[in-house]
Amino acid sequence: MEYRDAATAAAFEKAAELLGKPLELPLGRGEPESGDDFRRLATQHAFGDSWSRPGLDTRSRALVSVTIAATLGTREPLRGQLRIALNNGVTRDEIVELFIHLEAYAGAARAFDSYQVALEVFAEDHA
Amino acid sequence: MEYRDAATAAAFEKAAELLGKPLELPLGRGEPESGDDFRRLATQHAFGDSWSRPGLDTRSRALVSVTIAATLGTREPLRGQLRIALNNGVTRDEIVELFIHLEAYAGAARAFDSYQVALEVFAEDHA
Amino acid sequence: MEYRDAATAAAFEKAAELLGKPLELPLGRGEPESGDDFRRLATQHAFGDSWSRPGLDTRSRALVSVTIAATLGTREPLRGQLRIALNNGVTRDEIVELFIHLEAYAGAARAFDSYQVALEVFAEDHA
Amino acid sequence: MEYRDAATAAAFEKAAELLGKPLELPLGRGEPESGDDFRRLATQHAFGDSWSRPGLDTRSRALVSVTIAATLGTREPLRGQLRIALNNGVTRDEIVELFIHLEAYAGAARAFDSYQVALEVFAEDHA
Amino acid sequence: MEYRDAATAAAFEKAAELLGKPLELPLGRGEPESGDDFRRLATQHAFGDSWSRPGLDTRSRALVSVTIAATLGTREPLRGQLRIALNNGVTRDEIVELFIHLEAYAGAARAFDSYQVALEVFAEDHA
Amino acid sequence: MEYRDAATAAAFEKAAELLGKPLELPLGRGEPESGDDFRRLATQHAFGDSWSRPGLDTRSRALVSVTIAATLGTREPLRGQLRIALNNGVTRDEIVELFIHLEAYAGAARAFDSYQVALEVFAEDHA
């Protein structure tokens, strides 16, 4: 994906910095080219317009992001946010504590369901 | 599944017309026969009682249906609605635009998660 | 709220055009000034980055927007989207049809709950 | 609302039997007449097509209905379902137990929020 | 997992009684030991603090539990609750009726999506 | 409400410490006495079993709690969590940033709807 402007480039850079590797979102088979606009706008809204703001520290944003994705039950976004959190100073024990908190407030059903994704991320190799 | 009455038959015909092929919902292993009632009632409520009404055009109903399934994060219903939309004059570019709109109003987490289903449908062969 | 740049101004203009009156979002008592950034970014993401795109017609975006807000059960956003829809060529009968469709796919509980907001908007005077 | 056919009449009768009084859903100011179709279809789907079936006893359906409305956080439907439950042999203590169960599985936030509606219904006079 | 106290042991016993076999929740690869606390607290909250209470019969709690998990769309918890329901006197036909009720109140999209899990559980061998 | 045991008392003390005043949850008119059990268990699960754990700092738990309640759209729990957050070192600007983050990931509709509660809390007098 080519960056259309400086703002987009900065958003993708911010994402790469948080993930520890480039955010690559190639078009799928049969997907129209406008699919790039979808990726670009979502990346700009999240990484460019929010993560880049100085008003809340990165660690707090990571906890908030994991919490949103886990509460909504959105599995792939949760996977990405867990990787970002672990890559930015949140420990595995703190992730577990977040899910203990989620269990109390959003319930055992949602917490267990989303925790399956955490288990998959815990099992990945993080050097 | 045998049609119990004319209303049910009409609902399944409407579904077939929209999908471009018969809606087949065979009973599963170990599933009681009342499972047919579940399929019949859901089909009647959606295709018989709503899609068949003249008050809103088919294209608009298709967009509304995709939006509901994508907002709820219900993957198999979303898959079916995307096929119906593409089969009834909604273009792939318009599907992408719908997800760009969803990203703004329902957020990047839900939009990305549901978009995975769109990618799978885009990759299917549509003659 | 002063516009920080041309993109923000264009987003607020688009919102005003759709609503038929300026989108005014004054700071509340005790709210920090950064609250303006929240309004500005949300307005830009929705009205600047999505509604302004040519790939999906305004009427379709209006139906999609009402559907998202009604499915989520977000009452104030639903109120705004219903006003935008009625202001941009969607009829009251079509709004009712949308809720009939919502009743089938998202259920009677959510449909009835969100329909209360539609009843309030129907009761407003629309010249 | 005039009943269009025997099935609709039966659905409204079932609703009245469960509520202990007629289900009256008058059109609102500015609401188009098609609003009657919305009420009729929702009533038929819920009371005609589900509550009237013999396969699950009324008390169980009442518990299931309260649970759905409470889990979704749909306040007015929850109010109606709580009245139906209390009117059909579910005790106030059992309603509380249902919310204790909801607290465990759907969390303290949703359970407390929906419990506010239960408190309002408990305060009504039930002869 | 070792039981830290009598209350935890009682909660796991209650779960085993309902499931018809021990509830085993081993730590995953890379998961910190605090993961045991997550399992323990969720088990205690659900099975110790709610299922063990006499105020609502087991069959009713089973129906309520299936309803919560199906309404939320949490697949693994739904699978577990369906097994508990079938193991405690709820018939397959009654499960289908519950989904027919869910279809009316929470909609065809959610009902169909969650019903996929019921189909998988129906296909399991239950001696 | 009398405390049944030391664990309950500790949970209510923790809640009072976080809120800066006693957590008072009197029974409502017509509410059965078992309503106290609902309050007690929810308080124990949230404040006793999660907030009291040392594994995640109070400020982080406050951000996570606000995020859960805002994402779910549970208004009264959100109000309580916002007060706890402001009472425990989270600034108003940080609350706004959390909602900017929520807008990106959970969308403008949910973020705006939940932000109405933040506006009400901002308008309260906090000495």
C-alpha cells in the first residue's frame, strides 16, 4: 500500500513502532482496490489520530485497547492489541489481571471466550 | 424440508430468488425434528415477512441486512447477506464503502473483525 | 469550536448539509478543552472521511447509519441519524420498513427499544 | 389496531393472556400507518410463533425472555417481560436469582444496569 | 489446579456435578500461573456463588445460562452450557424451543449464529 | 446491609476507599430481601475479588473499568466508574483521551452515547 500523504505514513509508522514490525495489510483475492482506503482510514483513525496523542501514555492506551477488543469479543483485533500490549511493557500477569477484572464487570462468558485469544498469544514465541 | 403451507413456500422462494439458488437447511446429526420449525420460522420472519414487502427496495434491504449482521458480528449470517447483496446489484466497492462507514460509527475493532468475512466472500467465484 | 484546518471545516460543513443546520457541539460545564478534540475527531472520521466519499450514495449511507445506531442501541446517535435520513430523502415509511427488517434480523427486543427513538423523531415537526 | 387475520388476533390474545391485560400499541404522532405492521409482525413473531408453542412451558419462556432482554440491555422490553414473568408464576425472589446468575455470566455492569428496571417493576403495585 | 480453600473446592465440585465430569482447566503454554486465579475466580463466581444457591432450580438456571451465552454470542461458554443443560434434564427439543424464542427476541442473525454451536453439541454422543 | 462475613466487609471497605464515600445500596420498595445477596455478591466479585488484587495498579484498573462500562453502554455503572477514576488520579483530560481511543476502536456511535454520562460527571462538583 502506498502512503497517500504524510499523515497516513505517520499512522503506519506509529503502528509499526507499537507492533515491533511493519503493519502489512495486503489486498485479498477479489477485493476491490478501495479496500486499501478501508485499511488506510482505520489505521489513520486508530494509530494516527489516537495512539499518537500525548494525552494518555502508551501503556494505558494498550490496556484500554485490549479491554475494548475483549469486551466486544472481536477476536482478530484482540490478538493484535494483545501483541501491542506485550510489546509495550504490559506483562502477561497484568493481562491476566485485566481478564480477572473483565470477568467481574463483563462476566464469565465474555471473559472466557476472549481469554481463548490470550491463550493463543501467550503460546506465541516472544523473544 | 417440506413446506407446511403457502406462506412458508413463498418465504423459501423469496430466499432462493435473492440467493440465486435454493436455501437448503438440512437437519444435523442428533438434531431433533423441531429443528425444522426453527429454520422455517426464521425464514418466514426474514424472507416472508420482511424481504417480500414492497415498502423498501431490495438493494436497500440488502445494505441494511449486511449492516445488521456486520454490526452484531454474526459471521455466518453476514456471509449469507454479503452473497445476497452481491447477487442483487450491490457492488464490491459499495460493500467496502459500507465497511468504511461501519468503521466510523461502530469502530475499527468490529469493522475489521467483520471485514474478514467480506474478504472470504470476495474470494469466492461469482460468475 | 474553531476549525483547526480545512479538513475539519469540510467535515463540519458536510454534517451541516446533511442535518440541514449547523452541527453545534459546545463544551459542557467542567469538561476539559480537549473535549473539542473528541468532537472534532469523531466529526472528521464520520462526516469527513466517510459521508464525503462518492462511492456510496447519501441515501444508502443514511440507511446504513440508522441501522448501525439502531442495532447498537445508541439512542442519541440514532436520533441524529434519523433526522439526517428524513432530511435526505428517506421517507417515514421507509424508516418503518427498516425497523421491520431489524425486527427480523436483530430481534423484537432491540427493534422495539430503538423504535422508541424513531417515535420521538416522528413526533418532531419537520416542515 | 384491527386484526388482519386470525393469526394476528391469536397472537394479540396470547399477549393479553400473558400480560393480564390487552396489549395496546397505538400509533404515535407523526408515525406512518405502516407502524401498525411493525407492531403486528413483532407481536406475531414473539407471541404467535413462539410463546404459543407447546414445546417449552410458559414459566421457562418467561425466564428466557427476561434473560434475553436483560442481557441485551433493552429497557422497555425488559420491563414488559418482567411483568409477564411475575404474572405467570415467577416469584420476585426468582427474578433476583436470575440477576445473580446474570451477574456471574454477563457481568456486574450489565446486571446492575438492567436491575434498575427490575427495581422499577418491583415498586409497581401487583395485586 | 489445587484448591486453595473449601469454597473453591465446592465450586469445582458443583461444576463437575453439573457437567457430569471434572471441570479441568489446565494452564496453557506461556500462560502465567496467575491464570489459575482467573479460572478459580470465574468458577467460584458462577458455580460456587450462583449455581449452588437454592433459590432457583437447576433446570431454570440451565435455561438462563444457555440464553445468556447464546445472546452474547460467546461460543465456547455456550457449548459448555448446552452440555450442562442436556445433562440436567433439558431436552434437545427444549433447546430448539429456546432458540425459536431467541430468534423472535434477539433476531435471526444471532439465533442462527449461536445455533451452529447447538448443532455441534447435538452431534456429540450423549450416552 | 449487614456484612455477613469478613470478606464482604473488606469488599465494601475497598469500594468505599475507591469512591471516597460509603457504597450504599438500600433495598428498593417491593424488592425482596434476597436483593441484598445480589448487591453483596456483585460487590464481592468486583471490589473484593478483583480491585483488591495487587497484580494491577488501581489507576490501570480504573481505566479498564471505565472502558468496559463505556464499551457496553451501561450508563449507571459507567457513572460510578468515572467517579472512581477521577477520585483515584485519572484526570479529566485522560478521560477524554480514553473516549477518543474508544471512538476509534468502538466507533463514534457508542463513544458519543457513553460520553453523555462523562459530561454529566464532569458537571458534578469534585472538590
